[in-house]
Amino acid sequence: MYYSVQYIGTVTVTAATGSVGTMMKIHPCGCYAALLVAGLVAGCSRDAAPVNAARPVVVESPQPLGGATGVELFPGSVHARTEADLSFRVPGKIAERKVDMGARVVRGTVLAVLDPEDAQLNLDAARAALKAAEADAWLAQEEERRYTDLKARGHVGQSAVDSRTNTSKLAQARLSQARSQLNLAQNQSSYTKLTADSAGVVTQVLAEPGNVVNAGQPVVRFAADGEREVHIDVPEGRIDALAKSPTVAVEIYSQPGKRYEGRIREINPQADPATRTHDARVTIVDADAAVQLGVTATVMTADTADGKTFRLPATALGSVDKHHATVWTVVAGENGANTVKPVPVQVLQYLDGVVIVAGPITTKDRLVTAGVHRLVEGMAVQPIDRAAKAAL
């Protein structure tokens, strides 16, 4: 049996039903119409794409260099002006260590103690030797006095008196020696306690209780309070430029944008045989509590110049043509919207990951530091401060 059904006026579907299966035939024009209707329905069900959505960009403020050019950067780490490996002045077995690494101590604080048994035995022996020397000296003096009286009575000769006088002097010398030995034993007994010479911090522990150490073997490494300095390695050929630089500044990695005044304290004239670099030490003149031992620091040297110069990440540098470098600054509109505009700058120096530029920018500007090649003037953006790590 055959029958026909008509849809939408132009779509005709004819079906044939048999005993085995069903066959359906679709008119070509009806197929096109059905696809058109399905497309319209699907299109109406989708949300409209946002138009002119603000593009997220990472921004950062430029870091001023105080009108400097010819900038050189030397990475290093912060150390104390006075650092020393403290050790016992006598050998022995460490009985106790009273401080751990990082402990802050004051002058006279006991850091470690040796087993005092041997030192006490030496002290007792010195005291006994002193008593024996005192007895010998007394006896020698008495003998000298008696022989002097006998000489006056004519019972002994001058030779006997001189012999007793000499014996008395030897006894007095041995007495002085015994007293010195006792003082030495008392000092050595006190040397079984290792104490801090000044206030500071323990930066490293080099021996543990139970270790047998020799005199002078380091037990703890100690950094005294006071001046802080940065240790840097200077490549060959840049020693003179560092020594003659009129401007030296120090920046701590944990305090970005904050500058400390630096002063070159010493430069080792002999290069390291392995790295061929010279060790240099730069004192941080105005160090504060943020300058902690061991933190990463960068020493910056530069020649003075007219105009303002800034340090930027290399990713912030772009160009609008082949001849002019630019940076992109975020401009806040009256309605709260943010847009970007290019600002021409002059590149003074390319460094490792950063560039030194001069131009009409300030420390209050917010410069785009990533994806600058995708920006166009007037583009709406959503600035994200690089310092706000949680936002990134």
C-alpha cells in the first residue's frame, strides 16, 4: 500500500511499506528546505558573541635609573661585612651544641661545649705542680739563709753559699714557671666553651656532638651584625668600568623597585682560575631590615646622563614601524574603561632580559609587558598588575 504526505507546501515525503521493511523517499527541494530551517533554528539557539570585549594584559611600572646610561648589572648575594668560621682553641670531643643554624646570639653566648674532663685533669696537675714548686722554693730560700749564717761564723766557705744561692734562684724560676702553667691550664679549661665574639647570627653548623675536633677546626659559621654587602663576580675586562663608575646601586630581588646606595669596598685583582672572574664586594650603605643574609641582589653601575632613563622587561618593547621602538601604556577613560596607546622611546642598552630606555614615561605609568605585538591603538584592555601574583 502506498500513501503520500505533504509538508510545508513544497516538501513531499513518500513512503512505501512492505512486509519486510520500510522505504522513504525525499524530494531534493524538500531536503534543501529542511536544512535551511534546521540552520535557522540552531542559529537562534546560540548566544550572541560579545563585541569589543576588553583584552587582559599584564602591566608593570617602569623602574627609574636616575638619569643613567651605560648600565651594567652584576648578580650576587647578600653577606655580612664580618663573617668567620668559629672554632675551639683546644682539641677535644664535642659534648654539646647549644645553637642551631639561623639562631640569633649576643656577645658571650655559648655556642658549643667540649668534654671538660681532660681539661680539668690538666688544671689539677698544674695546681699540684705549683704547690710542689712553692715547697721547693721555700726550702731553697731556707738553705740559702742558713749557709749565709754559717759563712758569717766561718764554718763554710763562699763556694757553699754561692751554690745554695743558685739553687734558690732556680727554685724561684721553677715557681714562676709553675704559676704560668697554671694560668695556661685555667685558660685552656675555659676554651672548652665556644662563645660568640659579638652579636650576630649562626649561618651554618659544621660539626655535631660526638665529633672529635682539632684546635682551629671550624664548628659553626657566624655572621656578625652590622654592615651588609653584596658579593659579585666581575668578568675580565669590566674591572676598570666597575671601579670608575660614578653611580652604584643595589636592588634586592624580594624588594622590586627599591634601590639602595652602594659603595665598592674591594675588588680582587686576581681572577679565579676556574671561572676567570674577579670577586668584588659592594657595601650597602643604607641597608634596612629587608636586607636579609643570603638573599639575591643585583648591583647596578651606570654613567650619569641627561634626562630620565628606565629599566623595563624586554617583553614590554614593541614597535609601530621598522625604525621606532615603542612601549604601550594603559590609559584610563572617564567611564572606567581602559585603552592602550603607543609611546615612542629610545633604547639605550639591551641587557639580559631587560632593556634600558629613555622617553616620555614616568614611574606612575602602567606599561604592557606581554603580548605587545597584538595591540592596536585604542584597544580596550583589562590591566593585571604583574606584582599581584594571585591575579596571575
